[in-house]
Amino acid sequence: MISIRFSSFFLSVVALTAFGGIAPLPAAEEVINGIAAIVNGDVVTFSQVRELVAAQQKSASEIYQGEELQKKIKEMRDHAIQDLIDRDLILQEFKKKEFNIPSYIVDDSIQRIIRQEFGGDRTAFVKTLQAQGYTMARFRDNEKDKITVQAMRQSKTSENIIVSPVKIREYYEKHSASYSTPAQVKLRMIVLKEGDSASGSGDASSSTSISKKQMAAEIRDKLAGGAEFDRLAQMYSEDSTNESGGDWGWVERKTLNEELAKVAFSLKTSEISPVIPLDNAYYILMVEATKPAVTKPLSEVQPEIVQALVQEEKLKGQERWLKELRAKAYIKIL
């Protein structure tokens, strides 16, 4: 099933969870409307475009600023206009073919929204609609349009798509990282941090540094003599895992600093690392267990790959159909 975004009428609670992130403009914002595009005899309005990108625009404003933000907003709006044009073309084609969506299908869809998003409370659903300035009739019309677009898209995809073994192999090799689990180690760590010498003299700083270095060496000697790593980590380690005995659990190479990763992934099971000086701290590592990198065989992931390739072909079929509709239509973006 293809997820279709719509431009108007959807309340924010439902839209954000069920309809691909569409959110209406804030009630306090004045909407200055105008024509963004003409699609045969229909128009796409600026308010529709703003509603379609409202949630995305808000997210972008938290990440980008200035010219870069304006560029992102323009890209969003251009994409939204094209989405709305395609939506209108599909609805016009549906009307032209004199198809019909039975009322019970729309009713079932609305009931599903009420169950899933409002716990079955129809009163809460209606109140939310009213609070957002929508009527049930308006929402129902928009839901019918959504179902119509989905049905029309689906009708233009073949159910008998055959994927060749060559394409399956190519896809598997191209996306091999998705089917691989990197090597991991079950790691324990003791961390000693050099003291804050901001308020002390140079001699104090040197003394603190030597003290921690010596302490790390002594701890390393105790571990080599058979002391329990977790007990010493609880007593001496100065990182957030000290209460759990320095237990970092299973970690991948990318989780660690490059120097620490190099040591951790070279250790054998139960082997204790030498003291590692790094960034004003001293580290002692122990690997409790290891897991090698594993790549799932093609035979195991083939059904998943076939499904992905079939979906890809369906999308291509829908796009070809939309191109035909665009080619036959009068479209003017203002």
C-alpha cells in the first residue's frame, strides 16, 4: 500500500500519525490564500501547500537557519505542489472514469482512525475535529479522496511482477550492509580521570596526573594477579558504568573511540588490556566475550529482497501512469 499525503482538512492529531505527517496551520496564523497551480480546471491553493508542509517546515526551522532554511522550505513547497498536482490528476481521472467508492469503505476507514487514534472514543474524535475547525463532513470528504487516490494508484500496478535472480543478486550485493551484523565485544572498562587542576598550581597538576597514572598501574597489576574486574570497577572507575562493574555490554567498533576500539577488538576473551592513556584519562579494558561479524546469506533474505523489488516496480508503474496523466493535462505552476 502506498502512503498518500493530502493537503487539506486533516486534524493534526490524526494527520501526524496516520497520514504521513500532514498538519494544519496553527489557528492563530492568518492564511493569505492564492493560486499556486492550475490543473486542468482545478486549482491548487497556497493554503493547501502550507498545510502540507507545515510539520516539515517546523522541523526544518529547528535545524536550518537563514538562506539554507529558505532553500529547504522552497524545496518542500515545490515538492508539495507537485504532490497536490498529482493528487488532482488522479481524482480527475477517477471522476472521468465514473468510478465510485462505496460509503461503507469510507465509514470503515473513519472507524479505524477512531479506534487506533482515539481509543474508540467517537466523542473525543469529534471534539478534536471541532477544535481544529473541521466538520465531520469535510473530514469524510477528504478521507474519501485519500482512499480514492490509493485505489487508483493500486489499480495501475501489476500483481504478476516477476523478479529475476540477477536483480535479486544485484540488490543483495548493493545493500549487503543492511544484512550484516558487525563484529561485537562484550566489554568492561575502568576509567580514571585526571583531576581538575584549574584552581591549583602546576605542581599540583603534575602530582594529580602522576597519582592517577600510578593508580591505574596498580589496578592493572591487581587485575593481572586475579582480582575481579567488576569489583575494582565499582571501587575505582570514574565513568557512568561504575555501579554495574564497568559493564558496557555488547558494543560495536563504531561505538568506541578509535584508539579504544583498536585495543578492544584485539583482545582475546578474558584478556586485560594495558593501561591506555587517552584525553586526560586512563582506561583499562577487559573483553568478556566476542561475536564475529555475520552477514545473512542470500537464501535467508531473498523473500525480503523480492518484496522490495516488487514494490519498486509497482512505484515505477505508478510513475509511468502519472507521467501519462501529466502529459495529457493542462498544468500551470504560478
